[in-house]
Amino acid sequence: MLDELLHDLEDKSYTELTLVNYRRTLRKIEPFMIEHGIDAYTPEIGMQYYETYLVENELEDARQKAMFTAIRRLNDFYSGMEYRIQQKHKITLLPSNYEHALGMYATECAGAGNKDITIESKKRFIRSFLRECITFGCPDIQSLNASYVTRACLAVENKDGLAVVMVFLKFLSIRGTTKSDLSTLVPRYRRSMDIPVTYSEEDILRFEAAINRMSDVGKRDYAMLLLATRLGMRSGDIAKLSLYELDFEHEEICFKQQKNGEMLHLPMLPEVGKALADYINNVRPRVASKTVFLRHKAPYQGITTSVLRFATSKYFCLASIDMSGKKHGPHAFRSSLASSMVNDNVPYEAVRTILGHSDPDAIKHYAKLNIEKLRECAIEVPEPAGSFKAFLDGGGQS
């Protein structure tokens, strides 16, 4: 996606120096994603990286604005938005009084076991809320009251963060920062759950068949993408997979997941084992690195998740699979595999274990795609009766 963005900007006559700066800034997002076990980029991830970077590094206003602009360009391109020449830039950090309270809350979250990426996401929501409070005239965090809170809740654009704000206000009350518990004023907001993006088994087989297994790159791509299509492995885990984690003798793949730090044991399916052996024995560069999948041009470093995303898009196109309105990154294989297993009556717990989810409820939304099972739960529409039947029969208003 980064290369596509840069090509688009080049077509708009951006200078080479500007393109170099964009490339330098945006390429740092990928290590951030790998570090936090994130295998699919979203605009939210870009802003999390931006705010995390600001907290950890002192930047002049001009550099902050340049960094923000580069990420905004990437997010607009990702979302398919029309090119915008300028956009107002806001400094994200709050006055020290607010930042101190936010830091105390972050410390408590860390003590509760929250990951760094989760804490940064919470801080981003809370900062947005507190900025609205400041806009309405709140002089400091001790002065928060019902008026500021209710108006800020109505003003914030991203309602997904209201649950986080509620917990933060409860924290302030318990610590005695605010005179009363203002968390009860935050409206409850239920986030709509998106239908997972999936592809049929026929589409997946066509995708795999589009890979040229006679070439060196094709052998590598086939082996690494089978881990996604057949086993549902995340991009970050595939990119970081080590030779030590492949057990050909016992036909098993064992590795620590980047997303949750838990060990995952997967069966090395015959087709997967054959593809891995073919790549490792016949194609993989003979270097000291123990990373399984390497670039095929010197220096022979381990691949990044961008290599997986590029390869996935490439073979979707070669297979002439309809991607209209659908995401087509490696993560789509996880949802496709999960939905396929759920539709085949594989127990939720087994699906959760195979995909390496730690949350027991993480798989249940795939049941939405099990149309035949959902039909079994449907009830017939009752026959109209009484005044409603009279209204349908033309007898006047009910």
C-alpha cells in the first residue's frame, strides 16, 4: 500500500525529496505493528503510532505537522478518500495537569495487565474527550463537572471510546480527583459489529493455484501463504516464524504469538509440510538467519508483513477473484477459515484454539455468516389478525 501511495503522489508531481521523507516516516509504522503483534494496518493504527511517537520523542511543531500529514495521506489512500491538499493540524498533547492524571491512569492500566498498544489506544480516546472539555471551558481536571462531561460526550466524534471514558472518570472519582462520580453521566454506546470479510473455498483454491510454484519466489510465496490459507496464521507470526519452530518429525508448528504472547501449536498439514520442505531445501538462501522466509535479493533479510500483503494482492488479481468492496489482505484468510469451520459445525472452542484467540467470545461473530444455521432459528411471520388485519384489508387505519 505504501508503494502505491508513493506512486500516486509521484503522479501528482511531488518532489523526490518529499517522497523520500514520506517513505522514511511511513516505513517506521511496520516495525511498530510487528512489535505490538498487529498484522493488518488501519487508519487507527497509524494514529496510535503517531501519538505514541509524540509521547516518546520531542519534535518541533514543523516536524509534528509533517509526520501527521504523511500519516493522514496514507489513511486517506487506505480509505479510498479523495486527495486533499491541506488539513488543519492539531497538537495532540494536553496541558500538564490533564496529562498527569492520564499518566496515573495509564500506570493503573499497566498494573492490570493491559498491553502498551491497548493503553495508548485508551489514552487517545480520553485525550479526545478531555480536549472537548477544555473547549467548553474546563480550566483543569479537578474542575470537571456534569456540564463539561455531558457536553463533551455529545461532541466527541468517535463514540467507540465512551466506554473507556466511563472507566477513566470512575478512576478519577475513586482517587478523589473529582468531587463526584461523573462516570454515570456517560451514555452507553454499543459498537456495531462488522460482518467478517470471507472468501469461498473455491476462491481460496483458485488463489493458491495462481501461484507459480516453478519459480523461486513462487515456492516461497506458496509456502508462506499456505500458512495463512490453511492454518489461519497472522501475518506477523508468518514473517517472524523461525526454523526452530518447525517440527517436521512430529508434523507440528509451535510458536509464540506476537499478538498475545501465548504459545500456539498447529498441525503441519501434509500440503503445508511439503511446501515448506520444498522452499527450505531447494530455494531458501543459505544464510545464518533462522527466520524461515527471507527476501530473495541481497541482503537476505527476513520478510516483512508488507511482503505478505503485496503477495496476497498480487495473487488475488492473478486468480481474477472478485474483490469488489471487500478487503483482500492476509487477514481475510483467517476470517474465511474461521467461517468455514463454524459452518462445518466445528465447535467454537476448537476454532478459537486453532486461530490462537485468548478471548472465549472472539469467534462467535463468525456465526453471522452461517446462513443455513441461522435459518433454522427463524420463526414464521404470524398471520395478521384483529385491527391490523382489517387495516391490511382496506378497512381503515389500525
